[in-house]
Amino acid sequence: MDYETLDPEDWAQTQKLAHALVDSAIDYTKNVRDRPVWRDMPGDIRDRFLTDVPKTATPLADILRDVDDTVMAYPMGNTHPRFWAWYMGTSNFTGAMADFIAAVQGSNLGGGNHAAALMDQQVVQWLRQMIGMPEGASGTLVSGGSVANLIGLTVARNTKAGIDIREEGLMALPAPLRFYGSDQMHSCHQQAMETLGLGNKALFRIRTGGDMTMDLEALKFAVADDRANGVVPACVIATAGTVNTGAIDNLAAIADFCHEQDIWLHVDGCIGALVAIAPENRWRVEGIERADSIALDPHKWLHAPFEVGCALIRSRTAHLSTFSLTPEYLKTANRGLAAAQWLHDFGIQTSRGFRALKVWMSLREHGVEKFGRLIDQDIAKGAHLSRLVEEAENLHLMFPTSINIVCFRYDPGGLDEAELKALNIEIMLRLQENGIAVLSDTTVHGQHCLRAAINNHRTANQDLQLVVREVQNLAAIVLKDTAGS
Ligand SMILES: *Cc1c(COP(=O)(O)O)cnc(C)c1O
């Protein structure tokens, strides 16, 4: 051979290893319930991530064993039936196979005239249909919700700037722009505003009521006040499913207001946009289809392996004119590999991964109706856990559960706010450390609580009963420990 290559010298040997790898991957997924949700890594495992770059070759079999001993043995735990921290998806095996195939096929989804590029656009259109956005809307698959939101807010900024902001920049703005979101909106919006050069102060936080949704009177007041002061109200960021409590803003009323005021409506639907496919709960997101842009997250409620998010933009023209660097009047080649709209024209990446396949394969395998039922199921599990909490001694539901996020805490009475917080954090940490369940915590309107976000197609009711019992057991132990010390 007159060249060196990365291909194996012995394909038969690679085939054997790959077959064994598939077998153990199936066991790993099938038996996830039997492992602890999470466990901390001993020092010798941590040390293995501190070695220098390898200069020489290692047999693949040894490498795969190392991966088993380290990466596979100490996962984050979010594929486990009792992982309910922050807000994640639970992955699925078909999606994992898809990621493997996508890598084998190896296409760059920056675009071009090939099958994967057509599938990329097909998945965007499937997501558009699932949300109910009108035909003609465009979109792009991105790394996740944060980037999907950044894409939406960028199109909003450019459309509402009143100048050619791509050419002139922010300094040429005739008047400052204001964006509005509730005080419960995700932190990625602040990052987006900072990244866009608009700054955090241009993002007005509208207060929320007891149900944690945006107070519309406060929004109307803020917009009127800005107009009176020469500030241009550019964009309202409504949230369909807040990260703290799962609250869904009144999308229809906000859409009416934005329409009347000529303000861009962006919906952060990273949690809740897909409730639109859930028959029992879709009424909660009515009006979402009227948004100018929507961010959603197939790696959450479609359980695609990380990463895949999606930005949908009602106006394809506005979308392209924000990102495209190919002038409209220049046609791409009408034959050959470049005979297609470049997909990098819809966002900020040039090379793009083949994210569509994992969504496409599992949507085909199960059908969209099943994903809708799974969303209803998680929301029912949220209601079930809320009931268990209300019935359990010393457990208190902190906020009404809207969808699948349950905020609660252990309160034996007689403790002040700081002591309650310390107690509940200790319970949460011990739960994680004993591997039984992973919850996270948050503070909403000044009150600290534990938080279970049930975005999990593996959670059974017995898992919820177990965590309630375990929280009570641990509380008793922690209280005894504290009394003794
Ligand atoms: C998860 C989430 C995001 C961020 O999405 P990533 O996929 O983690 O980047 C944004 N907004 C809300 C409401 C979310 O729940």
C-alpha cells in the first residue's frame, strides 16, 4: 500500500469487536434499572483522564475495555428510570443506532444535493407539522435549545432593527431595542442577548403570578412605557414550560398582543412545545403555532440522544436574510452535488452533523402518536408524584404542578427557611450519593425546593413511590445526624 490510513489492518478483527460492542450496548440499555442512577468516581478513575496525549498506538480491544471501565461505568445517569434532575431526555436505543449509522455514512450537513440533506429538511418539516406552524415556515436543526433560541432571537433582532443590522451593526440602531420575557425564562436568553450585543439590560423581566406565568398586564405596561421613552419593543419571549416549574405562558393572549403591537413573538418551547402532539394536554400550548419563531428540543421530549435542538422560523425570507451569505439572485448550481440550498444558510454553523437521522428513525419506528402518549404519560406521572407528595407526612408541594415538573420539600415544622434549605439539599445529595434517584433543586419566588422533572419514558409509579419513601427515610437520618452533632 502506498498510503497510510485510519482504516483497520484487520477488518475481521474489527468486526468481532464491533459485534461485541453492540451486544454490550444492548445489555447496558436493557439493564439500566439495575445500576445505581449515579455514583461518584474514585480517584484512580479520575486520574485516568489526566494522562497526556498518546503518542503511539494502543490495540482497539484495550481501548474499548478502558471505555467500559470509565465512561460506561460512571454515566451522568439520565437514561435511568429514576433520573429527574434539571431537564433532560432519556435517550433511546434506536437513536443511538442512528448516531452510529450517521457517523458511518459521514455526510456533512452543511448542505448539498444528497440524501442526508433532504432528510435534515424533512425532519425540520415534521417538527413544524407537529407544532402546527404553517407550511412555508423554515427551520434548522442545531445543537440544542440554547442555540435554537439564539437563532430565533437573532432573526427577531435583525427583522425588528429597522436598519440593515448585518451591514451597519448595532451602533447604527436609530433607537434601542427591547426584548421581554418572564422572570422564569431560561438563562440562555440572557446569554443570547449578551452574544447579540444587545446586552442584558435590553432583556426586560416581566413578573410572574402565583402560577409562574407571565403577567400580561405587566407586559403591556412595560411595552407602553418603553414606547413612551423611545425604546422599540422588538420581541416577546414566551415560555412554553419554564425550567423551574413547567409553567406555560398564555401563548394565545401573548400572540394577540404581539400581533396588535407588531412585536416579534418567540416561543421558548424547549420543554413544552412538543406538548402540541399530546392529545390530553395539547390545549395547554394553544396559540404556539402563531409564533414568529420557536425553539424546541428533540433531545428532551423526543428522547433523541444528545445533541439535537430545532429552531422554527415562520418567515423563510426573514430566516435566510439573517444568516445566508449567498445573495438571493445567485442560484446554486442546477446540477451536481451543489444543486441545493445550503443548509448552513439557516444558522451559524458551516459544517453540520447528521442530527436528523436519530429523530427520523425513532419517529418512524414508533409513530408520532406514541410520542404524544409518552408526553401525556409523563404529565400524568407528574400529577401522580404530586399526589404522593401531598399525602406523605412532612412533604409539601411548593407550587401547583402544571405539567411534569414537581417542586416540593421536606418540612417537619419548626425550622426556619435556611434550615429547611440545608435539610433539603442534604437529602438531595444523599439521594444522589446512594444511587437511588437524582433530583435537583431550585429557588422559586424566594422559596427553596427540591424538583423532579419527569421527562423519562422508563419511570414507573413504583419509582415515584420509592423516591418519596426514600426522601422521608433520609430526612429522618439527616435530622438525627444534625441533632447529634
Ligand atoms: C433545556 C432548556 C433550554 C436550553 O436547551 P439546551 O438543549 O439545554 O441547550 C432553554 N430553555 C428551556 C425552557 C429549557 O428547558
